[in-house]
Amino acid sequence: MKLLLINPNISDSVSELIAAEARASAPEGCEITVMTAPFGVAYIETRFEALIGAYATAQLAAEHHAGHDAVIVAAFGDPGLAALREVLPVPVLGLTESALASACLLGHRFSIVAISQRIQAWYREVVEWHGLQQRLASIRALDRPLASIGAVQADHGERLKALCEQVVAEDGAEVIILAGAPLAGLARSLRGQLPVPVVEGVSSAVRHAVSMVALQPGRARSGSFAPPPQKAHQGLPEAIARLLAAG
Amino acid sequence: MKLLLINPNISDSVSELIAAEARASAPEGCEITVMTAPFGVAYIETRFEALIGAYATAQLAAEHHAGHDAVIVAAFGDPGLAALREVLPVPVLGLTESALASACLLGHRFSIVAISQRIQAWYREVVEWHGLQQRLASIRALDRPLASIGAVQADHGERLKALCEQVVAEDGAEVIILAGAPLAGLARSLRGQLPVPVVEGVSSAVRHAVSMVALQPGRARSGSFAPPPQKAHQGLPEAIARLLAAG
Amino acid sequence: MKLLLINPNISDSVSELIAAEARASAPEGCEITVMTAPFGVAYIETRFEALIGAYATAQLAAEHHAGHDAVIVAAFGDPGLAALREVLPVPVLGLTESALASACLLGHRFSIVAISQRIQAWYREVVEWHGLQQRLASIRALDRPLASIGAVQADHGERLKALCEQVVAEDGAEVIILAGAPLAGLARSLRGQLPVPVVEGVSSAVRHAVSMVALQPGRARSGSFAPPPQKAHQGLPEAIARLLAAG
Amino acid sequence: MKLLLINPNISDSVSELIAAEARASAPEGCEITVMTAPFGVAYIETRFEALIGAYATAQLAAEHHAGHDAVIVAAFGDPGLAALREVLPVPVLGLTESALASACLLGHRFSIVAISQRIQAWYREVVEWHGLQQRLASIRALDRPLASIGAVQADHGERLKALCEQVVAEDGAEVIILAGAPLAGLARSLRGQLPVPVVEGVSSAVRHAVSMVALQPGRARSGSFAPPPQKAHQGLPEAIARLLAAG
Amino acid sequence: MKLLLINPNISDSVSELIAAEARASAPEGCEITVMTAPFGVAYIETRFEALIGAYATAQLAAEHHAGHDAVIVAAFGDPGLAALREVLPVPVLGLTESALASACLLGHRFSIVAISQRIQAWYREVVEWHGLQQRLASIRALDRPLASIGAVQADHGERLKALCEQVVAEDGAEVIILAGAPLAGLARSLRGQLPVPVVEGVSSAVRHAVSMVALQPGRARSGSFAPPPQKAHQGLPEAIARLLAAG
Amino acid sequence: MKLLLINPNISDSVSELIAAEARASAPEGCEITVMTAPFGVAYIETRFEALIGAYATAQLAAEHHAGHDAVIVAAFGDPGLAALREVLPVPVLGLTESALASACLLGHRFSIVAISQRIQAWYREVVEWHGLQQRLASIRALDRPLASIGAVQADHGERLKALCEQVVAEDGAEVIILAGAPLAGLARSLRGQLPVPVVEGVSSAVRHAVSMVALQPGRARSGSFAPPPQKAHQGLPEAIARLLAAG
């Protein structure tokens, strides 16, 4: 099985974290490819940055999905996820959606621990988009500048753990979601140290991608996730045009 | 006052409908500019097409917003709206959001009449994103192929009016929203013919844009609609890079 | 264009604030009339006071709406608004509904800053009635006695500004709503001093009233906002009886 | 125990139905008084009619509550209920609220069967105000003109029963609420004829009023149901002024 | 009238509290029987303990309901309530459901005061199951170990009263629900000492049971509360088998 | 890896379907054990039957979980799932929860196709318990008696397929959930024949159980899914008593 993970951001250091956690959590024989957006920002905290990341992801996915069994949008917030699900012939998963699915299988109410104050509003809207606001106990986040996006775990490890303890003790979290690709691997390194189950997006997405491939649920040929109807277009990157034509 | 309306699609015929309705509904002295996306599809029905339209809109807005008092994303579904609200120094409005605001000022429950079956799921998600699902009586849509996107009103006028009557009689609509830029002007031409108030996006957006400019509520310097924090980026169109730098 | 604003309370000092802000925010050529309830209380904080204010408003509206293009219920909480929308032949708007519409056009989550602790429960219920509870970040209010309802801004200006800063910093407000007719004009005097957009009811209602008149959406002849069905009645003020007869 | 039921409408024939059902359902020794609004309409179907009925009810309650152990607002829709709960020194109940409480004790999802098409929107809003929309299976209503409001049961009995059967068979109702004071007594006469439990407002309100008196839960001296704060007022009916002074 | 209250737990001391409060709140002539679960735990705080309590309650109800006019599941959380409502030929009520009904008749938003931190999540889920989360102001609970479940009121009386004051002052509770059979009688002993109405489950359930018997709403013969369809079974306690056969 | 699936019902024929689908969908090297409830009913359609099934499942799980890496409650509706999650030292999954997780990874709105009319209300409540009602497009079900619970697929195959087509065409389902252990294997045999993705509970639960074991999220030692606090108990089956003691 071959999985393509697309980092919607330009940060190679984060792509390395993604790749390491993806490989560590994939079953034997599952081949992992991680691509980094050729354009965009270092990491997404806002809706506008997500808009850019979504388009970069779409281009990479259009160009490179062939030969893979599933595609993973590897940023929390899942920029472009629902859009790509319409046009790609294989399952598409995102970090948020996958982490939410894991959390829902482990408890009733979950909290999200995130890397910046600014990022929280966007995450809240994504949870609302999924209709899961009733199960969201809280979102808490680091409140310090991030010197290096690839080193957040090293630079802020203690504080992140403290936030995890806080959402359990004060907010009633029954499951913790560590949010954001820069935290890939942190759930693994915190194993056994927290009082409730902890999940994160990369490992969840890899595992659920494997499951969705195995289940063979079939692709939508009707309804709102079927390929878009054929219609005039112009000026699109060739790979995207090909996707639309293949619909 | 100068308003910039951006058609996220490549259809000049729809831009003309937008321009005509915008000018008809603008107060005296309000100058209307309509731009058409240089790349994209003929009209948006799906999340993937909206992803493309959002990026095209962002580029046009970045390049051309200077000198305007407000910017309007001129497609129902509002592709890129919340994102642009973060980065542009002037109010940004969308057709859906504006039509919803008008509808909420005229009654409690509204229905949306739309141009294609496929488009309905996306519209429903936009209404949910706004948190207004409790006030949505129904969405109904044309079920015929659209020979010409600029001629939907002419080709399907009777059926659209019948759908309007149906949402009142069967779904309990207290207000009708005619959805989609291709229907710009239809509320005007149906005036007096329907048993409940009727609104559409272009005129609503123009009027609410004028109000938001007049009210001078101030721009977000904090919170999730403030400009994105400064951070590394690469490969972005120059106008978008300038926007991020101006944050 | 002629707008009739009805203060559902007996406080002339508040009517003056309403009139000043209404005139300051109205477009040129828009004529503003403000009427004060002949019976009732000094200001509404409770459901019972709102019941009284609603009836007083209904009587004034019935007697005086003729010759106006729109009517505005000029108390936050909108006593009698939906009821009057059924019987008056012109658009009817309220301060809360209008401020909510403005806030929704400027951000996703809003907070309400109000003049008394007691008033908060009623405001929350009004927001819930509009179905917007998911977008309500918080309500915060003054906790001191109000010596003079017409002088709240002067007496409590610093504390009101501090509450505004608090809802942004602690509650995640992306837009601030200054609630209550006694705060009419405060958004204007705080311009540029707060980190997120600020709106209030009077200016929002005036602007949206102008828009609703301009859009000519039509009056309900069917559904729950059509005039009440003809039926026996007795003992009603003559103007109200006339309204029911005109249905 | 003495209960005061106030018919917010001018229809003596409906007051008689209310009185008969109230007496039939009250426990031994419970004294029933029914008063009819001196001004207003024949029956309430709309928000404006409810506004009038609320004010009439408030006046009657203010004048006549003394000496009673509880007051019942005897129209479905409960005009003025929450307002009166603030100012009266005894429990206040309404027909809708009481029927909803009964329905919730008998099943999970309920349907409302009502007397006119027009009345449905208002009932839906009342259910939403109570936060019970998730448990509302449907509202169905007569669609014929009502020749005599006091004779609805006689004139439309078969159709009402058919509507009851329909909400069970088609809408999944687990409990039926017969809505509207003109249907007082119908649940009693349909006993044993319907496949799910049936409740109505008058008997429910009488029984729950007795319970609330017996439980002695105490009156609010704080929070939003405490008496309104003392403040200036003018022009109010003497009994209402007394209520405000007693706060 | 004869009411059977079933304590789903093995604690005789709590059964005595239940019996005392039930008898104190029942109308004259109402005969109270309280049974204690022959197997299970001392008191229920968790979903697993509720599962055990539900089965114990089902067995007792199956064996002993005959001759009673209504059955009350006498633990907050209502283990097995909806299930028993399907199979018993008489009304079945629970403490939570009954206290919620009382609270909804006395105010708009309520808080729950409970006996242990652990118990809160389960209570929250029960409130959500009833669809009343919008009206839940807060849940607060004791945070000390309970030396004796039958002596909670004596051991923690001051702290419980303080929690009651806190939910009013800080959480906006308009009504207080004292939760848990071990608190039976506490509302009675706190009468007049708290600033908003206070209710608890046992007295509410007894009163509402009397009402549901008096109203004679009829038993479900259709829909999801009708007796389960006949089908093969094996190994069931004889009384439960009889219930299924009687369907 | 070893998975224990517990059929909460007494139907060996359904256990065989469960075992076959579990083995077909498990990854290589995953060992499947299926146990059948020693007491209970043939299949669960109602809350009371679920109460019995929950207790039977708890006993089997207590006795037999040792040596397994995860436990699956193998009935749609998940009787006892949340309860067992508190007490078992390994991940516990249910068919409904797992199918919902799969559906949410494949589309936005899903429909449930079920085996009997009666079963629908219970399923709806389970979806509501998960907070996913906004994403539930519809529930549709067979309306014929089930001659043999192990042969539902053979006896009603055409009708089940027709229901699947109906939820897509009429209800807007983007994903179909085939509900109920008696339908285990049907998604597999319908592969490629339906216009949207199709999932069911057994294969979803097996796959997600494997993922939850692989992710090693940790067990709750705090919060509402931690083992129940130690307390007095009596009369419990030995295995359950051991579980409580191990907490």
C-alpha cells in the first residue's frame, strides 16, 4: 500500500516530522511518500494561509496522486480536504478529521492542544464544520512565539505537557488531541505520561487511510462527493485540468 | 464610494449580470467595478471548484483592492470570504452571507432556490458554517442541465418561480433567497409576484457593503480576523506576498 | 426616506441619544423621527419590562407608522419586533437583530457588552431566538447601579471600554456589540480605540432599514409574517384595530 | 389550593372549555377560577396577537392573582409566561410549557397537532425557545377555516383524530400534544383511541401547577426571574405599578 | 394510588432517604413502596455502574410492578428508564427526568449540584440525551471522598449549600437541581435559604408520577415505546420473560 | 493481534455472519474470536432489549477479555459500549460508533439503512448521543417481518439495495451505513453496485480496533472513562466483581 502525504506548507522540517511519524505508525509494507508545498507559508494559523495551502495541496495532489492508494492532507485544519475528496479517485484524509475520528472512538469529550493562540479560532471552526462542537471540551494553545516551526516540541515540550494536564483537570477532556503537524510524534513521546488517551493527526490519518483502503467502500458517483460535472474552464494548471476532465 | 466585485469564475456573461444588478441597487454616487477570474471554471457547484475560485479571488483581490472602499466576493458560497477578511484593509462581503443577513432581517425561516441539484450540498454547508441551519426551511434547485450559465433566468424563469412558490407553500419559507450570481437581477424582475419577501446576493452585498463602510466599525488588529502573523513564505504571487507583508 | 424610531421606554434622555446617533449614521436625505413611549419604565432589563415595552411600541407604531418608509424598535432586545413585522406595511427592524446582522458581516464570533448584570439573561434568550448562540462568544455587563440612564456612557465609559477589551482578550470575541439604546453613540466615540470591529444597534438599524427599503423585497402576503387572519376582536386601541382590519 | 387560569383571548366559549377541563383534571379540593381577557382577539394564531394577549394577561394577573396559589396562562404559546414569572409571587405556568413537560415524561419525540396552518410557525418558535426542537417530530394542523372557535372539536373532530394518527404513522411521534385551548378536553374524549400517549395543555398545566405549589421550590430573589429592579415608570395600570413596586 | 420506587443500588441507607422524601412529598392517600437492588454497587457514579443498576432495576420492576400505578427509577441518571417505559404497563419516571421537568417549569437555565466529581460527565450526557444542554448553566460537585453514602447531607451540608450559591452567582443558574438520591430531602431542608428555586429528583418524580397517573395519557401501542415485538429469547429471569411475553 | 467480538444476542446464525465478515476484513495475523450471549433475545430492536444485551455483553467481556487486544460490542446500537470502556484495560469499540467514524471519513452526511421499522428510533438516539445528528441525512428500514434473523440478506436483499438507492436519490446521503450485525457482509457483496461509499459496522469495528491498538493512545486513569472508584458492592457475578476490583 502506498500513501501520499502532502504538507500544505513550505516547511521541510515539518515534512520530516510528518514522514517520521507516518513511517512509525504505518503497518508493515505500507510505503510513505511526503511532499512539501512548493509555495505557501511556513505553517498555517489563519483562514487566508489555509486558502493558500489548499490550492498548493490541490496542485500537488493533482500531479502526484497517481500510483498511490490514498492521499493525506498533512496539516491540521485539513485545507482542501473536502474539495479533493470530490476529484481524487482514491480515499483522501486529513489530520483533523482523522484525529477527531480517533478521539471519538476513545471517549466522549475531547480537548485540542495547539501551537499558537491565533490558530484556535480556525480549529474551532473546523470542529464546528464536522458538527462535533458538542463534544469539544476546550482548545488550549501555546502563547509564546515559535522560534522554529520544526522545533516546537523541543522548545515547548514542558508547556505542551502542562496544557495537556490542564485540559483534563480543568476542562473535562476525556481524550487529548495534539494538533498540528509540527507536533507529529509528540503523542508517541508522551506515551504513558498523561492521564487520558492522547492522539494526534499524522498517525491517526495513516491508520485510518489504511482502513479506508482496506474497506473498499467505493467511490462516489453521485451526490456531492462525486466528481464535479463537466463544464468550461480555463487557465488551470494542467494536472488540475486533467482531474476535472477525468471526473 | 467605490466597490470592487470579484466574480470567482471565468464567465463574462455572469459578470455582466452582476454588474447590472450591482449598479441598479447601489446608492447614487457609488462606483461599481466588476472583475472576472482569469482562471477557473464557468460556475461553481462543488467544493473543489470553490477551492479554485477562492484562490483566483484572492489573487484578484490582492492585486486590485487598492482604491476601493469594500470588496465583494461575487459568487454564492462566498469562496475565500473569511480568508480575505483577514488580509484586506477594507470590509469584505460575500453573496451568501449578505443574502442571509437580509433574509434574517425580514423573517425567521428562509429557503434557498438554486440553479442545480449538485450545488445544494455546498450551500447547506455554508449555511451550517454560519450557524443558521435552524432557520433554513429548505433548499430547492433546478434539475435540468444549464445550456448557458448567463441565460439561466431566461431559460428557466418559469421553473424558478415555481420553486419559489413551492418553498413557501410546502416548506414554510418566510423569506426566499435566490442563490447564485447567475440569478442576479431575478429578485428585481420577480418583484410583486411572490407571496413572501425575496432577496438575492448581489444587491444585498452591495447594500451591506455600503453600510459597513458607513458604519466604520474598525478593522481587526487582534483576534482571528487580524492580519496573519508575519512568517516565512515563498513562491507566492507578488500581490499576495505584499498583502502578507502589510499585515 | 423617512424612518420612525420608537423608544419603548419613557426615558427622553435615551430618545435623544437615539436621535443623535440615528441622524449621525443616516445617509443624506434620510429623515429621522424618534418617539418615546408614553407609558412604561425607564429602561428594559427584564422580560416583564419588555412585555410592557412591546405593547407601548405596538400602540405608537400603529398610530404613527403612516408616512414612514420603515419602523425601528429602538431598544436592545427588540420588544415586539416580530409581532410588528406581521402587521406593518413597511420594513420593521430592531436594535439587536440589526447589530447581530452587522456583527455577522464582520466576523464569526461576537460578544455583547451590556449595561447591567440583570439584562444579560434576556439578551442571551434573544440571541438564542435568532439561532445564533453558536456565534456568541460571551456577554459581559456593568455591575454598578445606573444613576442616570441617559448618562451611562459618561458615568461608566472607562469600565465599558475595559469590558470591550476583556471580551477580546479572554472570550475570543471577533466583533463587539455595544448593547442597549443608552449606549447609542458609544461605538462612534470609541472608534479606533478597540482591537476588533465594534457595532451597536441604532446605527446598524438605521443603515439596514435604509437597505431593506432600497431592496424592495416585498411584503409577506403568505406565511407567518403575513397580516394576521381577520377575526373577532374587542377593546383594542383604535389604531391597533385599524391595523388588524387592514391586514 | 386555588388556581387562577387566564384566557388571554376574549372568547368566553373557550374559557368554558378551559374551565371544564381544568375542573375535570384538578385534584379534589382544588378550586379553579378562569378569567377571560377584557380586550384582544378571539384566538391567537400570530406573534402580534400574542403580544396583545400577553399584555391583557399581565393586567388580569396583576389585578387578580392575590389569593391564588398559582397562575396559569391559558393559551398555547404561553403569551407573557416568562415575564409574569418574574413579577408574580406564586408559580406561573403555561399550556405549552406544561404540555411539553408532560410529553417529555412520556416519550422522547413528540408531535403537535394544532388548529390552524398559520399557528404552526409560532408554535415552532415556542418549542425552539424551550430548546426542545430536537425532540419535536412534527407539527400538523387543520387546514380549514374555523367557523366557531368554541366548537372546533365538534366541527373538526374526525380530522383532528386523523392528524393524530398521521403524526404517529408518518412522523415518528412517540407522544401527541393537542395544542390550543380550544382543544381542551379533546385528549380526554380521545382516550384509548390513539396508539401513543396523548396530552394537552390545560390538564397538564393544572397538574403541574399543583405539583409546583406542593414542592415549594421557593421564589427567585436573584437571577433573571427575580422581580425587576426598582426604577422609574409612568402611565402604567395601577395593578401593574403595584406589582413593580412589590418586587 | 400506589407508587413503586426502585433504588438501583444496594444502599439501604439511601433507600431510607428516598422513602422519607417520597412520603413527605406524596399527596395524601398515596402509598409509597421503596425497594433496594439485591445486587450492584453502593451508589452510581459511572456508566458501568449504571449498566449494572439498570439491569437490577429491570429485574425488580419486572417482579414487583404489579399492583402499582407507576414505577420510579430512584437514582439520578435514570438507569434503565427509557427501556422500562417500553415494557411496563404503567407510567415509569426517573429522578433526573423529573427534576429536569420541574426545573423547566420554574426557569430557563438550571444548574446541577452533585455529590462527586466523577459523576458529572454521566449527568451531562443524560442532560444531552434529553436535548436540554442549551438550558444547562453548569454542573458543580463535591470534591471530597464520601465516607458514608447515606450521610452525605450531614457530612457535606455546608459545602453543598456553597455550591448552590456559586451556581447562582457565577454560572447564571435560574433554578438549582440537587442531584442524586443521597441528597433526597435536602431541597426540603434548604427551603428559604437559597436565592433561586431548588428542586430535587425524588419529590419531583413522586409528584410527576401522580400527575401522569391522573392524566391517563394512554400507553404506547405503536412507535418506539410500544412493547418490544415478540421474538425468540432464552436464559432470561422469569419475570423479565413474562414482561416480554405480555408485550 | 487478538480481537474479541461479543454478539449481545443469542443468535448463533448472526454470530457466524459477524465472524465471517470480521475475518474477511481483518489484516493478516489478526485472530478473531466471536462469542454469543448466553441469555437475551434473538436481535435487539428496542431500548429494553438493549438493556438486556448490555448486561450480557458486560458479563462475557468481564469473563473473557483477558488475552485479547481489543473488544468489540458486535451489535448496532453499541449496548454497553461506553460502560465497558471504563472497566476494560483494552480498547473497546462498537459497530455503530465504528461505522459512524468510517462514514465521517468518507463524506459529510450519511444515511442509515436498517432491518426493521421499530429499530429506527433507537438508532436515531444513538446518533444523537454521538452528537452527529446534523450529519444524519436519514434512516430508512425494511418494513417486512423477519422470518429468520440470520437470513435477512438473502430474504430482503433487493429491498435493502433499493433502500440504499433511495437514501442517495431522495435524502442526500453521501455515505450509506448498513446497520445491524445481521447485515454483516452486505457492504462487501454490494461492492460497486451503489453510487456512494457504503460501510457497515463489523468491518469498520475490526479495522478501527486494529488502529486503536496500534496507536497505543493510553488508557484513561482520570476523567469519566477511568475505572470506577472503589466502593462497596454485592451480589455481582464474580468476573464483574474482579473488574471492579482491578479498577
